[in-house]
Amino acid sequence: MKHTLHGRKFARTALALMLSACIGTSFAQSTSGNINGSATAEKVQVKSLASGATREVTVGTDGRFSFSQLPIGTYEVTTFSGGSAVNTTRVNVVAGQSTTASFASASSGATSLDTVNVRALSAANAIDLGSVESRTTFTADQLNSLPVGRDITSVSLLTPGTVASSGYFGPASFGGASAAENSYYVNGFNVTNLYDSLSFSEIPYQAIDQLDVQTGGYGAQYGFSTGGVTSVNVKRGTNEWKGGFSWTGAPDSLRESAPDTYYDDGSLFRSYDRNSSSSNVYSVWAGGPLIEDKLFVFAMGQFSNSKIGNYGNRGSQYTTNGRPPSATALSTSAYDYESKTPYWLLKLDWYLNDSNHLEYTGFDNSRRYNYDYYNAAYDDPSSGGEPAKTSALGALIGKSGGQTDVFKWTSYLTDNLTASLQYGQMRNRSSEHTISPDGVMSTYDGDINSPQGSCPYVLDYRSETGGTGRQIGCAVASTVGIFGGRNERKGTRLDLDWQLGDHKIGFGYSDEKWTSVQGTSYSGGALWYLEDDYAERVNFRNGGSIEIKQQSWYLQDNWQITPNFMLYAGIRNDSFDNKNSDGISFVKQDDIWQPRAGFSWDILGDGRSKLFASVGRYSLPIAANVALRAASASYYLDEYFTYSGINPNGSPIVTGSFEDGAYDAVINGESGATPDPRAVASRGLKPYTQDEVILGYQQQINSSVDFFNDWTVGIKATYRRINNAIDDTCDSRSLYNAAVAAGYDLSNWSDPWTVPEGLPGCWIYNPGSDLNVTLDVDGDGTVEEINVPGDTLGPKAKRTYKAVTLSADKQTERWYASLSYTWSKLEGNYEGLVKSTNGQDDTGTTSDFDFAEIMYGADGYLFNDHRHSFKLFGGFKFTDEWSVGVNVLAQSGAPKSCLGGGWGSFDTEYGYTGVFHTCEQGTDEISKVGSAGRTPWQFTVSPNITYTPNWLEGLSMQVSVINAFNNIKPVQVYETQYGRPSSAPTIRTYYNYNTPKYFNDPRYVRFQVQYDW
């Protein structure tokens, strides 16, 4: 749709790794872990050193034991025979991992108190024979000490196979998927924003106990993702009262700027010298027992304040009808942005008895943000020119985020059967309004038929003013979101884990409901383009309340066939029901089957080797935003008028229709009428699915040379392929031709390019398949079933990701390091649910596949294709007081494209300015996607140093320098060369083609002071 380990510990470690093959793993969204092992005893007891809670199981006839779904933390494991304790050891449970408890020989005649050190780094990257998943787990200590951005996305980019997505979007790209194909969890509850899948609810960074990042091979308990899965586990109270506070700040005075950029004639396009950015985060926390061994609390408060000052580019990105960029055009825009986030978090744990655990997780990430907009001007159009503000336009004020509540009950029903029941609710606001300089508040209430406001957004392309498209009038911002908008997720989930001999069987069921009240409009209800002979008005508005219902269940089995070979098999079934603003279903998909399988084989039989593989199918729901434009009433009108002058608000004084409305158009059929829900989506719509195959091998090195000893090295190959995609087609021409061929009289159509009022202009389908729609195509009051052959609509959606990753990890008492190199190739004709080349965030309904011609040349290297990626992070402890860390990235660039065209391209009459794969005016020569070169390599080194003084226990001070050598490179460029927006005689020439649009972060310095008691 248009719109845009140390050597002396080796024996014990190897034994632990070998024993871990005895039992498979199954975890409900990585909120807990297992303890497994073997013992010559009658019973085994585990005791949490944090809460004092205990559990006891009987050792099996084969000598094995297992404890499932244990809260993360340190446990004391004791074996008993004849009622007396025999051996004791300690283990650390990591989320999503199976930890093996190993004991000293009973013949030694002494009880041992050893500690099996399962570090997050080692647990995630060392050999885990009980799992086929690709995952990395970070502990709170690592998160607090790494020189990386303090947010989930930045940390996830440390893992192999992830790359930063376009600057248009926020989340990372996992394994070639788009930014909108990931899932995010907090304590097992899905906190992904299902409206567009481009955001998620985050907790205070200091509240994270463990962060689990899965990049592939995840089991049947995970759904709604074809990219990656991140799971946050929150800190919790223990039997010891602890607390602390911290300040983290990044001052603007120690931040560098991106370099100036230029038009293709050498004149200044944009200066970043006067842009600014600063942030401060203050956190305080405390946790401990309300009732010892029974009831625990952890609470945190955080206040963050971020400020950004931003100046835009000089003039417009383009001029019309061949005019060069004016050397005298100095106008630009500016804004000052401030965000305030008074977060809070509360975690309660109540151990009713040794078999039942109740917990509550609550947090509020409400955010208030403010954009103060200004007119501004450059003092010189040449190199060295700098912008300054000239007058205030007003403010846009918004609210986002909200409260999330998660309740969970875990019951250890028997030694071998564990159940958990969870209910959660996430409520987020999404509200905006504007305030003019004189204090007048303006809102958009979501009613698409509300009258045009007093301050539309106006761009001036008249020759007498330079034709540069400067903004005039009183509009504060180009677009504004709905006032009082909100999103809500409610979900219930049941999980069962049953240890049945050599089988560990997992079953789960979830039921969720998502509701959104959303909408968008141009400021004042209209966007005006002023040309010499006419004025063009674009009316784009949508709004309403929409809903999705989701039901899922899974069944999986980890079968330990032999002590060295584990076989995994699972099946997942999802169902989705998407409803429009009238509460009527327009897409309903049942029984989306997703089989998954894998194996783990210790081929040497000593716990130091692992051959593993996984194969699976993964599915995505249709995002809620699709309902607003595809299935609900909305406007997208393009109208042309004659005019005699300019009103004080910048809008034209309209005198009539330009050329009797010859160029007027209803785009995508969005005329303000609610489409018939039966006519919106293709009958028999197949689900969005992706298939994945992973094959890998890991080896723990045993060497007499200390440096080489205990490195865990690995190689892994990944293959992903889109099986079926869901997008929309807006090819009314093909529908028209199919109906005529079927014998229908379409005299009610004015032409094949424009659907009659009341019919949808776009239809949801599987690209490459036939479109089967039910609609009143001939206007006789009776609906017909029309089949549109898929080969007339365009190609099948294709996206393949191939990757090979080499990795090496080691940790000693003084240092640790994690290194990886990934070679990958991402190609096809479909980036995914969003589109980076034009920044289109209409999740699931981008301009791809809107008609056959727009896909000419679309098959090639996709935006998130980075052929080579080297990553290194680690730390070194010099003394008890001084330590350093480093984060290094070397990554090849992204492919660039050259885009153009619009009305008339390949003989089409749809418009779609500047998004065809052709970039030479006057011709339709194809410019294949990703064929216009690549952005430069990135190479960044980010170190830090931490001082933990002995003279004040608990105090730490840290300085991090992100991108220390200030190696700034463009990561995305402007890719449009020219465009023709409509049948009107207007050609846009983009003189900023190939100019950098986004850069990697320039150098900045971050300070942190923390005190723990």
C-alpha cells in the first residue's frame, strides 16, 4: 500500500557438560531454568540461597534427577541417603538453560561445598548438550559493565547474526528479517506492540537480572516471530535486604557531530554542527524479605530526561519541473525535543510452600515527550553555512507507554510434573496534540470526517519563492497522531512440564486479545503543495478502534535417546482473528501449524563436543495497523485546484477545480467508506510463514598452553526462507480485467485504474498466489466471487538468508572475551513487513506488490544485507579496583538502490512517486534493487574503564567512550532520483540522491556512578 574456563577446572566442567546431556530442556519463555544431574543417592534437595525455598525429588532408577522451572539464581543442591546428607554443591541457574549439578565422590568421606560456575557468557556460548537453540544470555553485571547503549536493542546487536535496521525504525534485524518481525518478553509476558510490531515495553535497565537473546532454532513455546526473541527477567528480592542508586549521564559537550552533507551540485544540504543531544538517568532500588523465606519484594524507581536539538536540511529534498536547487534558498526547520520517563517497577514473590510460588511483576514506562518546532534559516548555502532559529511554530506534545501487570502461579505438582499459570495486561497510551505559539490547542480525534483545521501543512514550490518546497503557514508538524489513543494486550497462558523417563514433555496454551485505538492525519486535515499554476491538496486520515484475538498451543518433547544424543520434536498451532473498526472480522486464520525438530549429539562422548541441528517453521500475525487502512473507513484523496493567492495560514485561496478535476484521484480506494469485510482479503489466505534450518558444531579446546585452553569455538550455518508472505495488492486493473473476462458488465467503473466508491482499493493476499475476493464488482447489489490470476499481480514474495558464523568464547578469573564473525547473504524481492528504502512503516502493507510493475527490478540484495560482520566484546580486570571493557564492531556496508518513476512508469497510472526501480527520467530502464553500490564499512571501538574503590565498598565509577575514534560513516543514503506523483505535469528532481541520510553514532562519552548496599 502506498504511503509512504581455567585449565585446573576443566575436569569438573567437562563432567558437568557431559551430564547435561542426560535431560532435555523446556522453559516457558525463558523465565526459569533447570537443575539436572546424576547421583548415587535416594533423594536430592535444592535450596534457593535467595529465598530459602526448597524442593526435593527422588533419584530415578538410572541415577538421574531433575528440577524444572526454577527461578533464576544460586541454589544449594544436596543428596540424601538413609535420611542423611551425603554431598552438597552449588549451582547458578540461568534463564532458559539447563544446569548440571556434579558432586565430589562419596567415597572421599566428606561433604563438599563446591560451586559450579555457570556464567551468563559461558552458559550461553559454551557447549549446552541439552539444547538446539541459538541464544546468548547476559547477566545484570555484564549489562552494567559493557560499553554499549543501555537498551535492549543495543545489547541484542552484540549477538551473531543481528544487524542494526534502518534509521527509520528502532528494533534490530535478526537473521535477515525486517525490524518488525521480533518478539519481546518481560518475565514471560509478551510486551511487543502488536499495532505495528516496531516497539515494545521496556523496564528500567538497572532492573534487568538476565537478558536472553535468541537468534534462531527456538522451540515450539515461542511464536509470533520470524526474526529474534528477547526475554527479560526482572530482579527479585532475597532474604537479605539490598539496595542502591545510580546516575548515568551523556553530556552534549562531549558528543561529536556528523559531517556536513551536500546536494549533487556541491551546495550545502545539511549541517549537523548545531545539533545537540544529552541524557541523564537516575535510578534507585531496594529489595528484601517482607517475611523471611516466604514473601519478598524488589522495587525500583527511575527518572530519565533526554534532550535533543535538531536542524533540518536546507531547502527541500527536491525541486519541481527541472529547477535546480536554489543557491539562495536558506530556509529550514528545527525542533527541540525533550522526553521525560518516570518509570517504576515492583516485583513480589510469595512462596506459599515448597510446592507453590506466586509472583507479581508490575511496571510503568509512561513517557511524556515534547517537540518545540521552529522556522529556521542557514546563514550561507555553501560549505560552512550554519542554521539558526528564526521563529516559533508551536509544540507537539505526546504521551506513550503505560502500566503492565503480570501475575504468575507456579506449582510443582509432583516430582516430575510442574504447572504454571500466567495472566498479564499491558496498557499503553499513544496520544498527541499540538499547541500554537499563541496557546491554541489542536487535536485529531480520529474522526476522519471532522472538518479541516485552521493550520494545514503547506509546502511552497512556486518559482517566485525559489521552488524549494519550504514550509509556510501556521502548522506545527506535518502529521499528528490521534488524541487519546491507546493500545492494550490481555493474555492468559498455561504451561505444563512433565518428566517421563527419558522424555521431557512440554505443553502450553495461550489466549490473547489486542485492542488499539489509533489514527493519523495531516496537520489541519490536509497537506498542500503550492505550484505556479495549481495547488494540490492531499487528504490522508484514518482512525478507529481495532482488535486482534490470538489463540495458540504447543506440544514438545526432548527425548534423551542415549546419554550422548538428544532428539527434539515440537509442534505449534496459532490462530488469529483480525477485526476492523466496526468489530467485524476481515481476516481469520485457524490452525497455523508450525513443526519444529532438532538434535544435539556429543559425538566424542566426553562433553566437549556438540553437533547440533534444528529445522522449523515460524509464523507471524497480521499487525493491527492493517485494519485501519485496509479494512476500515479512511481517506486518501489527491485533489487539484486553481488559486488566486495565499491565506494567512499558508493555504491557497481556492478559485476552482484545476482542469475540471482531470488529475483528481482517490488513492488505494480510500474514499471514506468502510469496505465490505468480505472484500478486503483473499479467500483461503495462507499464513505468513518462514522456514529455517540450522546446522552447527562446537568444541571445547583442551590445551597445555593456558591461553588456548578452555576456549569454546564453534561454527554454525543458518538458512532461512520466506515460505508465504502476506501483503496487499492495489492493482484494480487486474481485478477489472478478471471481472470482464468472467463476463461481468463493469460500466459502473470509470476506468480500470480507479475502483468505484464503496469498494476497497487494496486487497490482502499472498504475493505470487491468486487473489480470490468476494465483492459487488459490477454495482448491481449482489456480491460476486472474483478470481484474479496471481501471475497478473506480480511475483511471489522471496527472501532468503544464508549465513555462516564462526565464534570463540572464553572466561577466566581476570578476563573474558566473546568473538564472532558472520558471513551472510540476504537476497530476494521482499524485505519484510516494513520497507527501509522509503521508510515505510505501514507494517504488512508496504508499496511492495501493490501492482506487478512496481516489482520490476525488485529482486536483488536487500537492505539488511551486510556480507561481513566481525564482533568482539569482553573485559579485563587489572586489580580488585580497576577493570576495563571493550566492544568492537567491523561490518561491511548495506546495499544501495536507485529509485524513481511514478505516474506513467511502465505505462501505469497509479502514481507511487519515486519508488519504482528505475532512476533515469524519460526511460523505464530497470535499476535493480541493491545495485547502486554499498555504504562504507563501519569500524567502531568502544572502550570503558571502571573504578571500584576499596575505601568505600559498593561504590563504582565508570566512563565509557562510544565510538572512541569517531569513525563516522553513512549507514543509509537518500535513494530516490526523481518522481512523478500524479498525472499532473509535475516532475520532482531529487538533488539529494545518494546523499547520506543516517550515520552511525558519532563519539560520545557516558558517565556512571553507582552505589550498592
